Amino acid sequence: MTDTVLQAVRGVVSALRVIAGALLILSVALNFANVVGRYCFGFSIHWAEEVMLFLMVGCVFLGNGVVAWSGRQIRMDVVVGMMPAKLRDALYLFSELLFIAVAASIVAFALPVLRDLWAFDQRSQSAEVPVVYPQAMVPIGLSLMILLVLTRLLTGGDPARASDAGH
């Protein structure tokens, strides 16, 4: 059972890496096209900045799932690292559970906002993109992080990647 779960998680993490990478590449390509258009042809893409921002939001919030799975999020743990192993492990577990609680509350608060954005069909100023899509990246990304952290805690993580630096 654990092997099946880990295999599914590996697939999700791989998909998240590909999607986050594609969003980053699209953002860079759009920026490049805008720079070339502006300085070589005297024409700029008026909606480029807005769309690049949306692409970067998607890249960050979907890419966070990879970080959550590997457990390599930024921590202020200099003092914790010097504590005895049992206390250190207890504090790491507490921080993971606290993360899950905070992320779940943000997801819960975001859902009514998304519902209203969808109902009112609010769109961005320049690109006319429905704002619900980039805003949805926050609860989607946090939900994926919750799922991956819970899976890591319940399965002990991925032994195939124990020595991997997360790349």
C-alpha cells in the first residue's frame, strides 16, 4: 500500500515540477518577447506584466508542493538543531502540524473569495483574465502542500529520494 502511495506521490511531484517549470519558461518567454518588441520594434505587449505575474504566482504555489514533499522549506532552526534528537523531532512534527493547520485555514478562507470572484466574473485590468484563475493557485497550491506533507508524515517520506538534494 505504501509503495502505491509513494509511486502516486512521485507522479504528482513530477507533474508539479513540469508544470511549474513550464509556467516559468512561459513567463521568461513572454518577458523576452516584450523586451524585443519594445526595444527592436517600438511595440510592447500591454498585458505582459500582468500575465507574467499570474504565471509566476502559479509557478510558486505549484512548485511549493515539491518543496513540501522533500521537507526542505525554510526554517529558523539553529537552536532546534542543537537540541536532543527526540525534542528536535517533536518540534519538527509540531511545526509540520502547525503548517497544516495554518494552510488549511487559509484554504478555508480563500474558498468564499474564489466563489465570489467566479460569480462576479472579475477580470484583470490589462489582460482581461478572469481573476479567479490566478487567485485559485493559492488554495490549490496550499492544498497540495497539505496533502504532500501529510503523506510524508504518514509514510515516512520517499526512501528513494532520501539522499537527493531535491533537484
